[in-house]
Amino acid sequence: MRGPIPLSREANEAAGNPGKRSQPRRGALTLGKPKPPKDLTGEAVAEWNRLIPELEEAGLLAKVDRAGLSEMCRAWGEIQEARAILGKDGWMLRQPIQNAKGEVLGEKVQRHPAALMLSDATRRWMVLAMQYGLTPVARMRMRLEASVDQSEEDDLLKLLNE
């Protein structure tokens, strides 16, 4: 993505229109919770179930967001799968190098294919996370405030009062 990320509608309205440029037309999307795709499984479903209530509460969710959110959740599932594979197999694969007689001459060491899978899925997740305000920088640009989980705040107050 080139250039600065565009500001939210609210931020643009707050800044006014000092350059007197024409403003984009405004339409209305149907707000609400999109239905999860049936092909999401495992960690992707868990991520969907974690994200949707948060985005809905923040007022950032429209029904047309289904494709982007499902792709982001799939990327999250792939990240978790790649990490599990790399945790089990390690980051490097070792294959014996043999001559025509089958004698081992050495070994070939190469990066595990799951490392590439992890890199690709992480990149896809980050791009989509920026679009939905799921990173600190994206929230700052969208002028979103993160709220503190009340149970965590209560625990902290209890500790401070002791």
C-alpha cells in the first residue's frame, strides 16, 4: 500500500475540508454480523469467534466484510498450523546426499517449507489486520480507543489496594 493510510470518515469530518477538494460520495452498508463460511475449521473458526464480537462492539463490522474476515481467519489458522509443524520438525530439513551406490556422502540442509507458509500467512494476516483496526497503528489512524477488560482492571485495583 503506497502513501499514508486514509483516515476514517469521522477523522476527515473533524479535520474539515481546508483544501476545498471534492469529497467522496457516502453510501450505507448493512451493519451487522456476517455469517461464518462453512469451510472455516479449527483455529480459523476460533479466530472468527474471537474477532466478530470485538469488531461488532467497536462498530466496525458490516455484512460485506465476510470475505476479508474469512481470509484473515484462514491466514490465522495457517499461521498456527505452520507454527505447529515447525515446532515439531524444526525450521530446517536435513536430507542425505547419496551417490549411485546409496552411500551417504553428506547432507543437504534447507529451510522447511512451513517457514515459507508461515511468512506468507503472517503477511496476509497483517495486511488484513490493518484494514480492521487490529494493530495499534491502525487503531491510532482510525482514532479507535482500546478498552480495558473490566475483570483485569478489577484485579489490578485489588492488588493496589492491598
